[in-house]
Amino acid sequence: MAQLRAVAISGSPRAPSKSKTLAEFLLRSLAASGFDTHLIDIASLPADALLARAPAAEIDYAAAAVGAAQLIVAASPTYRARYTRALKAFFDLMPQAQLAGKVCVPILTAASPVHFLAIDHGFAPLFASLEGVTAPGVYATDDQFLEGVPSPAVAGRIEHVARAAASMARVAASS
């Protein structure tokens, strides 16, 4: 079987970012299990291209990376009980079946636990709209980080999610 690819999309408009940190942790775990990994940082993409005002090679490259991957991670801070508008703008540029058959992992960070259902009520419909398959996700709050580093419990959840998503992607790729 060919090497599987995983792409994480960081939807945070800020740096440093807790959601981007968790996406990077997940990518490292996937790389350790044999995946080729790549990170797309939405904040570094041209804003006019994200708004479909102008074409940009960076957007084309990012969309192609998503299309070539078997496992997609979407990470975002929680804004208004959802992912960021920048992340949505990127997904809005994708063709209808861009995530068909791909395993999609949601990651959300927030100030408090009150928006934890945004994983199911935000990301799952987004992935389904592009024909992706939602895998278990990670929701972490600010108090679960110490100086930008996730707590052992969050790190353990990332490892668990990485193993589950990797297994799902391997099964999907073999069928």
C-alpha cells in the first residue's frame, strides 16, 4: 500500500494558536505511524484569494494537498460557537466532493467547555457537505493548556484520536 497522506488545516487567525498546536501534535502522531503529513496555515494564505476575489497559487496548492490526502484535520479556535470564518472561507473554495471518502478530524479550542457541541454541530455538517467522513475529534479549553502546552489529558486524547483516524483512513484506503 502506498504511503497515506494527512493534511491539517489550521483555521486560527492568530499566532501562537492552541488549535494549531493541537493540529501539529496530531500530525506528529500520524507521522510516527507512517503518514506523510502537511500543515496548511490559513492565516498565511492571501486574503483576497480566500474571499474568491483573486486567484492565488497558494490556494490552489493547499486545495490540491487536501485533495491528495486520505486524512484531513481541521483545527480552529471557537468563534461564535463555530470554527473561524477564515476556515469556512477555505472550505467554501473546495469542489463539492473534495472530501469524498476522506477521514476528517475536527479540533476545536475554546475559553470554556460550553461550546463543546460545536464539534458535532459545526464540523460534522461541514465535512458531510463535501462528502467527508467525520472521525472522533478533540475539544480543549484554555485551562487545559499550561504556557501553550496541552495537558497530559489533552495530549492523550490527541494520541487516541490519531490512532482511531489512522485506522479509519487505512481501512478506507484499502477498500
